[in-house]
Amino acid sequence: MTGRVVAVSNRVAIPREGQAPGGLAVGVLAALREYGGIWFGWNGSTTTGEPKDAELQQDGTITYATISLNQQEFDDYYNGFSNQSLWPLFHYMLGHLKYDRRKFQAYVRVNALFARKLLPLLQDDDVIWVHDYHLIPLAAELRRAGVTQPIGFFLHVPFPDYDVLRALPVHEYLLRSMCAYDVVGFHTLGDLSSFQQCLLRPEIGADLLPGGRISALGRRLVADVFPIGIDPAQCAELGAQHQSDRAVERLQTSLQQRSLIIGVDRLDYSKGLPERFHAYQRLLEHYPANRRNVVLLQIAPPTRSGVRTYAEIRAELEGIAGHINGRFAEVDWVPVRYLNRSYDRGMLMALYRYARVGLVTPVRDGMNLVAKEYVAAQDPEDPGMLVLSTLAGAARELREAVLVNPYDTDGVAEGIQTALEMSLDERRERHQAMLATLRQNDISRWRQRFVEALKASRDTH
Ligand code: GDG
């Protein structure tokens, strides 16, 4: 196959020596390795003046092209419109929604800047793959500059129903911008159908055609479902390999045969952490045999420290964890171990493998890769059990998990208890079924399907 893939995302994850890449980086890097290409995005640093042209770093067939951003523009584009408007809106959390016209304008300007800096790097037979809600207007900006190559957009977060979307004053602008792409991808059928319903509204007046094609605003595009997967073999290998790391052994010793329940989430209000802590407390109240016999290990690396709500949720969680420990702890047992830090990926997989229960209870999530990684990292002979929120995209695929509604405190407590008590036969059976799903729809399939759809869109133009 000819033609490079040009991936664009807010941040570029340049792999570091000796570190296994995670999440979406695995898929993007594999696509770039296969076809050759560029990964373009922000380098993580800010300046006071006008950002310079992209800095290029070559690694085999992959070019990393990164730019810095002006500090004020970054604050308004990233902390402001992206994470205070779009993130809560797309997660159906209107209580957290803030809108400021100035920040929206910075969002548009940063997208125009991305287009300007990317333009000189493009070749005629490239296909461009844009990632996530930070960059919705990028295709329209590139088109304005004369780019005719296929441009695809993958949304990593949910897409809300029209009645939620329209709370944003500039929702019509977003919908119009999405129509400048050739391929638009979502995690679930629900997200796709919300998008289609929005385009049918009189503001856009699109026609839905067979085969996922859409005719809108004088253009043709394809919208489809591309549920992101993981590399299950990598998770299993890392989990087994790191089982004897000193830190994992120290954890095992400190647990003294107690059952470990694990949660791993960016510190974000969409991940349902306060609700989860309350449910764990309910477990200790309703099923007292668990007292002294279980430990909840919650790993929550802080993110988006520039947004106030994120500092607030951190303080709230510290309060609840402190309350649970204060109420239930004994001299030799602390029920919650709450860690505001990140761990090496190998260590994380070993912790997943050691935990009897994986607790993944977001109040809304596009997919949730932790749920998939937890299942993949288990020992098939004696697997732990996943307790999964029905409001995560992953629940559409992992039907054999213990499914719970994260708002139902008693229900989540009951779900944890069910997972803790599940027989070995049932755990094996459910684990096998989930692993088969993960293998069938892995990360390679995700990026292959997307890149193929993008390349095919060139032929239909
Ligand atoms: C967005 C969407 C969608 C977490 N802590 C550590 C660590 N992680 C890794 C996990 C996993 C990734 O980060 C988190 O992915 P999620 O999917 O769970 O969540 P988001 O960050 O919100 O991702 C989500 C995803 O995009 C992909 O489309 O599934 O719905 O919100 O891979 O393992 N990795 C390491 N140390 C940590 O402490 N090394």
C-alpha cells in the first residue's frame, strides 16, 4: 500500500527507551510503522510569543513533528474550551459545563495554527488521521488552506445526544466542522447514532445514505463505529513478567492474603471515583465479613491540574478515603490505599494480575481501556473478575463482566461482593469469553479498519 499516514493529536507520545507504550499510542505507532508517516502535535511546552515551525525528530519510518504553544492560547484552548466546555458536555455532565466566547475563539485559533504548521509537511498521497475533541475544526481549517487529501476524525470520548449538545452555544459550528472530514469514527453505536441524529436536524439537514455514508453541506462523508482495542498479548506478558518486581512483592507481603480490589483511573470526575469510594464503604457496611479481608488500591494520577474542578475532586476524594479509613481501619489493616501518582506500565499490569477484582465504574466513558487491560492481564487459570460500569463504552463488548450502574451505591457494593465470591469455574468461563472478544477486536484491527476506511474514501471522491 502506498501513501503515508499523518496522525494528529493534541499531545504526541514519543516512546521512551525501555517503556512500553500504552493506550492509543500503540495503535497510532503501529499504523505509522506500517505505512510510514508523521505524528504531529503539541510538544508539551509553552512560549510567550508566536510558536515556531514544527520541530522534526526521525525514528525509522516515523517522523515526530511537534510545536509549542503560546501560554495564554494554550490555557484558553486546552484548559478552557477543550476541558471546561467540550469534555463535560460530551460526557453528559452539564453541571460542569462552562462556556466563554474568548476561550472558544482561542480553540479555533489554535486549530488554525495546527493547520498552518502541518501544511508544509503534507504530501499529495497522504491520508490524515485527526484524534479527539481538541481538534474538531482542524479539517475545516486544512480545507480552507486547499488540502484535498482524505482526512479522518476519531472521537475518543462519547458523542452526546442533540438535546445535550445544544446546551453549547457553538454546537452548530462543531457539527459543521465535523462534516469537513471524510471519515468520522466513534467507539459505540450509541455515539454514532447521536451524531447522525444531530446531522439530521434542520441546522445541517444531512441525508443518511446506505453504508454509513452521509451527504451533508455539499460533501460526502462516512461515519462508523470503530471500538478501540488493546494488545492483549502485551498486557498478559507484561503482567506475568513484572509479577516478581520488588514493589509488587512488597504489596503482596503487606496484604497478607487479603483480597485486592484495584481501580486505576486518571483523576477525573467522569471516572466516578467518589461514587466508587462510597460503594466500597457500603460493601464494608453490608458485607462485614470483608472487614480486615479486602483492600481497595486506587491509583489515580492527577491530570489537567490547570482546571479548578480537578483540584476540587482531588480534595473530595482525600476526604472520603480519609473518612473510610478513619471509620474502619484497625492497627494492622487500612481499607483504602489511595495513591495520587502514576506507575510504570509493566508494574500496572502486574498489579492488575494480582488483584481479585478490577473496579471500573466511570459515570461516563467513551470506551475505557483499563477495563480491557485488566481482563487481558489476568492469569487464565485463576482470573480475577471485572466489575464494570454500564456507562462505559467497554460494557458493549465485555458483556461477561459483572455489570453495574455506578450511581447505584448498593448495586456496586453487591457487584463487588458477587465478584469476590464467584467460583473458579465461573470466573474462568467469563474470562475466556471476554479474552476472545479482546483478541478478536484488538488494537491492530482498530487502526487497520480506520486507515482502510480513510484510504477507501480517496477512491470514492
Ligand atoms: C480516553 C477516553 C478511551 C492510567 N494510569 C496509569 C496509566 N494509565 C493508562 C491506562 C490506560 C490509559 O492510561 C487510560 O485509558 P482510558 O481508556 O481508561 O481513559 P482516558 O485516559 O480517559 O482515555 C476513553 C480512551 O481515550 C481511548 O480511546 O477509552 O474512554 O476517555 O491505557 O493503563 N499508565 C501508566 N501508569 C499509570 O499510572 N503507565
